Amino acid sequence: MHLSSMPSARARTVALAALAAAILPLLAGCSGTPAAISVIDTGSGAKTSTIRITDPEDAVVAPDGRSLYVLDIAADGMGTVLVIDTGTNAVVRRIPAGGKAEDVEISPDGRTLYILNVTGTDQGSVSVIDAAKGTVARTIPVKGSPEGMTISPDGRRIYFLNDASSSS
């Protein structure tokens, strides 16, 4: 989503927070190192809040701008989706992501989260999460080494990058 197409300063701030969450793994160092999401007001450039988390991997903002979903990787390598209320900048829910979570996407209607997991050598999965309930609705196994993912604009297909020779 481009910042210029967003309707409000709050939405721009949320988008920048998501960008910060995506960049933090590069700055935070190894897994388990305390890190944070910095919330920046894009109009003034001022930092308005800091949200402490363990080790962010990826983030996505809900279409309505009310929630920020952040993949947080624990010291043991397991991923958790942190649901952050963008109005209060508080973590309001933790959802187990399964495996080593690599990527998070949200459906265009905001009802479904898709988490791309690496579960072993040349295998992975996509956890399909009901965003309202915060539960895994199903898990789709995938072969190969999944790396990144995106969702079609109509929400009917997910696409993931796969760097292994045998993929599904």
C-alpha cells in the first residue's frame, strides 16, 4: 500500500509502523534480542510511541487500519502473531503461528491472516488464521523452502516464493 493513497494521518502512521516492523529484523541482530516497533507520525516525523517486542520478522496492517499484525520470533525460533491495537499501541492478542514464521499477509476484507512457515528441510506450511477469533482455521502443507508470500487482490489465491526444486 502506498502512503500517498491512504486517507488519513493515522493510516500513514500505521503504515510506517508496519514498515518499521519489517525493517527491525535487519537492525535487531539475532533471534531473541529485544527489539521494538517505533511509531512515527509521517506528518511531523516525530516518534509518537514505542512498542516493545522480542524479534520482529514481518508485519501487515489490517485494511481498516485498526490492527497491526506482527510476526514475533521467540528465542526458540517459533513464531507468534502479535495483534497490536493501533489506537492504543498495545498488544491485545498473541496467536501461535506454527513453525518458523517467515511472512504474514491479510486478506483484502481483513478477515483472514496467512502465515508462511518453514517447518523443516524442504517443507513448509501456510497457517490460515481467523483474524476475529485469533485461531488457526487450517494449515496448508507446502513442499520446498517457502520464502515470501503475497495475496491476490480478490483474496482467492496466495502466491509464495519457493527456492527448492520440488515445490507445490
